[in-house]
Amino acid sequence: MVVAAVLSPIAAQAPAPPFELQKLADGVFASIRTEPIGLGVDANNLFIIDDDGVVVVDTNFGPSSTRQVLAALRTLTDKPVEVIINTHPHDDHVLGNQVYRDAFPEAEFIAHPSVKEYLPGRGATNRKSQVQNLPGFATALKGALSKGTNLTGAPITAEERSGYESDLRMIDASLKDSPSFSDVLPTGTVDSKLTLTRRKRSIDILHLGRGHTAADLVVHLPQEGIVATGDLVVFPIPLVGGDQSFVSEWSGTLEKLIALKPTIIVPGHGPVMRDTSYVRMVADLFASVTLQVGSAATAGQPLEEVRKTVNLSEFRQRFAGDSQLKRFLFGNYVTGPAVASAYRLLSNERSRDRSRSIAGS
């Protein structure tokens, strides 16, 4: 069910915010992004409303986006937000934390233990670099739109044009927000499992394993069969970072997710899912990458040689079909970084095995 936001007369004249609220169960709502598919993304959110307060899963890519989402939450309840769970520490899931901290000073922020080190360290460095690079990327997108081409120089499709225009809106909002970016570190952490007990339900916060990052958490409502996955699951194309993701472990982590037998899945990005078929497809993709990279990495072949042996064309067709934009995204977010991630991890395992063998001889 889609719940319409209640807007003031002034706000009603503005464009509708790019998300919709969907009721998943009694007291459980998802905020699902409605931007066109593009290179930029903002996070879905889960709201768990009980007798005394609200648990929020993930915030958004900056204060302005998060304030819109919080305003929509306020149309559902005036109860205080007691807990914010960050499924991992990437900006589009954490930069809105400050909005909740300011509105609810007593709220607890929960994440994986490594987030305490990541946000003020590597996270801050990556964010600074991104803010510096966004104006140049915006110029490239505007140039492509004006010439009627995509970023590879091919004639632009309607889907690509819509995606680029959405990307530009997100870049503009991010740059306007950037002077006020502020990290809010976890006040509580989960390295395996934590259960929040409420009057109506139990909320399990689980670290099932590494995948999109080392800090992935999922939020499971066992009574309702609902799971919020963070970026372990992203539709329509998985998001892989070659130096931050763990592709050779990702499939196994998703198997544990499937074993929870969820009937409703809220991905980090993309529509609500009512079965595990897409999760299974992602698990199969990463299992295939790991298998194909494994023998070559074990033999000590260099990465560029390994790339030539990996064939993901079947999976590219399954995920992207004939969409020019989705095929670009598959190459950008899967083919390149997934092979690099698997190679890095499997090569490290090979080195450790050799060291143990030498030490034991």
C-alpha cells in the first residue's frame, strides 16, 4: 500500500519527493526511492513503529534528502525515533544520521564495529575526493545530454537521458549539502547478532558475513518475514567496489540471507521484493565470478590475464537485457570491480597458504 504524504500548502506546490512509503506489515513501512535508474543512488529506508518509538534502518545521502524522509515518517507517527541502524558505512546510508541526531538527541546509532574507524578515516577521505570530482562529472553528463550521446559516445537512449538528468539533480543536492556533512559515529555495535525486544516484535540485527563491505548488517523481523538487506542486495545491478567488496564471500553471505526464508525483502536500492529469486541470481553471479577467477588466481596469473578468462555475458544478459544503460552499469559496477575483488581475496588466500606451508616445512 502506498501512503500519501501530507503536505503543507506551500510544499504542495513543490515537486513530490523521489520516494514512496509502502506499508509492509502492521507498524512496518518502507521508504522506497523512485528516481530513474542511473549512476547515482540514494538509499531505501525501513521504519519499524512500536508502542513507544521508532527504529529506522539507514538514513540518506545528505541532510536535505533525509529531512524529506523524516517528514514523511512524521505523517505516520509522532513517536520518537529511538534507534537508527546503519547497514554499512557508505555515504548514501549514513550522511543523514545528523538529521536524526539533531531531532532525537537520545537516539542510539547501531552499526558494525568497523564503522567507528571507517567513517572518520577512509570514509572521510573518499567523501572529500568525491565532492571534488562531482563538478567535473556533472560537466560530462551535461555535455553528453547536449550532444545527444551517452558517456561512451553512442546515441543516447531515453532511459539514459532520464538517468543522467536524475544524476544531475542528485549531484546538485549533494554539493549544496556538502558544507554541512557531519559524521555521527555508532553508539552501539553488532559484530554477530543483536536482538532488540519490543512489545510487539523482535528485531534481529545480524552480521551474516562480508559482501558489499566488511561491515554489512541485515535487519530481520522474524515474525513478519521481513529483511532489510542494505547493499548486499541492490536492484537492478549489484554494486561492487573492487577494493571494499568481498565477492568471493558474498555468495555465501547471501545463502545465509536466503536461509532466513524472508517473504519480503527491502533491498538497499530498488523495489520491495516478495521472494528470493533475485537474491538467488546475485548469489549465482558471485559464485560464478569466484569459480572462474579462482583457478587462475591460484596459479598466480596477473589480474589482467585473469580478466581475459572470465566470461559474464550470460549474467549480463540476465541482469541488463538489451538496456544500453544497464549494460553500462553492469560493466561499471560488476565486470571490472567484481573480478578485481575476487582476485584480491583469492590471491591473498594463496599467499597465506604458501606462508603456512613454508612455516610448516
